Amino acid sequence: MTHSTLTPDPVLRRSADRALVTVTVPAPSESTDAGDRFDVELSNARRHVVELLDGTPDVDAESAADRLVDALRAHGHAGAMTLVGVAGVDDVAVFATAETLPAGAAAGPLPALGELIAAQQTWIPHALVMVDRIGADVELVTAGHEEIDLTVDGESQHITKSNPGGWSQRRFQQRAEEQWEENLRLVADRLTQETRDRHLQLIALTGDETAVAMLRDLLPDDLQDLVVDLETGGRADDGSADHVQEEADAAVRRAASYHRASRQRAVTDAVGRGDGVTGRHDVLRALFEGRVETLVVHLRAAADAHAYIGDEPTQIVADSARLHELDLPATRVPLADGAMAAAAATGAEVVVVQDALTDYPDGLAASLRGHDALG
């Protein structure tokens, strides 16, 4: 499969912003008392935020906690398993994930989004296409977790087969097939546009077998590797919708796992060639210099380590003395948060994992832009 970035852009971009506190809140939505349970989780989150921010200079802990909880409540808990809220000095951002993350709160100058990014990277932006010979119903899930439903239909004239006799049978069949192709070309054109514009990484096809085969053939060559044919389902409301969604979700997770593993291997290979670096000192140095192409963060291995940042997240070092030499302030931050923030600010790709394929010193590895190893 062709590669594009694994990281949902809104989450990674936010990691480079200054923050006061980050909270992770379970978002129950299935049970009959889901609303009451969500209120309890919000109450707990508010209490933790006040405790964390109490005594912070120039910060009204109660007001910051209220802003954060209000934003989480306004977002709501339907359709998600976990909400993550980040409160800055002047704003609040809320992210939702279908993954279950442990509740918690962390104060710090950078958002604590490693767990969320790791969870988000278990899926990729994709399209689920339920097709027949008239057109298709398309469900898009973008990198920002936006869900978009589209319907693309052509003409139904001459679609239904009949049993004309004699010389007219061949002509009738030819007209029907021409109409099918015209309809499916409309679908292929729209799907191609959406895939490229929204940087989708998987196209799951299901429905009428003939229509699926025709649609696949009509897609351009550069999208062929993104296509996966599902075994069941279609446009008809036949009770198979849940099965189709489960099969599509499984395909998305397999593709995401493939992408994560391939990016980790690429970074490991780059390190082996001398085109990459590992460990806190060398990776942070490369981030400071804006030379990281792809950053791999192993959360567990990096959990107890730290870094220092200056006025900007790109000003990141392993030793605060380096920042003092440059006449910059030095603020201590968790290593994973700092590395991800610097990568986001310099346009590097980020792969966040709970279990790495290779043990990296301090949980960090990076390939370098232009295959330019550090001297």
C-alpha cells in the first residue's frame, strides 16, 4: 500500500501548542444511565484539574476547570469511548476516540496527547463504499475523524435485466452494460476526488459483485493498492449493516497496523544505514535542527524521561544548559510530549506506539531528512 502520514493532523498540531492541563475522560454512551455516568466523570475531571492547577501563578484554577468541563460537556459523549480535553490559557480543544483510554489528568506546558495519538493510529482515513449498478453509498472518515456520508447515483434506465427474445437480446444487454459503466464511472470519479482531497488511505468496497469489479477497474492506477474488497454487504437494508461495518473496521485496523509497522521498519533501517538516530540526545538534537523526517516514540520506554524546551517547542534539548547558553528559558517537559511537539512544529511524521518492533534507547528513534546523518 502507498504510504501517507499516520497521525491525525488536528491532534498532532495541538501537541505543539502551549497548555495548562490535559484530561482524559471516559465517555459512556451505550448504557441507559450513560448521561449520569458522564456527569460523574466530568465532576471527577473538574476536581482533578482544580487540584493540579491550584497555586499555579497567574492561573485561576476554578475558571480553567470550568472552561474545560464546559467544552467536554458541549462536545457530548455519544459515539465515542473517550474524550480528551486540552486547556490552554485562552482556549480549549476536545478530541474524541472510539478507543478506551484510562481516565486521568496532567498539568504541563505541553498537551499530553501520546496515548490519544497512539489510539488514533490504530485506524487510518478511509472510505466504505457500498455499490450496485446504479451507484453507491459512500461513508468517509477523514484524518480529523469527520464522518461524511455521500450518495452517488446514475440512471436506472436499462439496468434491470429482462428476457427479450431474438435479435433484440444482445442489443438490450449491451445498453444495460453501457449504463452500468456510465453510472459507476460517476462513482469512480467522485471517489477518486475525495480520496485525493482528503488523503484517504483505504477504500473498502462491498455490494453487487459485478459492480464492485467494474468500479475497481475504473479507479486510477495510483489508487488500486488502497482498495480492499469486503466479503459481504451492499446498499440494500438487509440487516447486514453491522456485519459490513465490523468487516470494514477490521480492514481499517489491519491496514493501520501495516502502516505503523512499515514506518517503524523504515526508521530502523535508516538508523542501520546511518541515515537516522536513536536516543534522547541525538533525536532531540535532530529535532532542534529541524532535520527529522519521521519520529518514532515508544511511550512506555519514554515514560520516565524528560526534555527541556525554550520559548518554542522546536527549541528542545536533553540538557537545559544548552538553552541557557543560547540565552533562552528552559522548561522541563515529559520527553514524549516534547518530542512530539517539536516534530509537529517542524512538519515531521510521527509514529506513536505502545510496543515497539525494536528497543530504542529512551524510546526515541528518527530518520533524517535528505538522508543526512548527524556528524
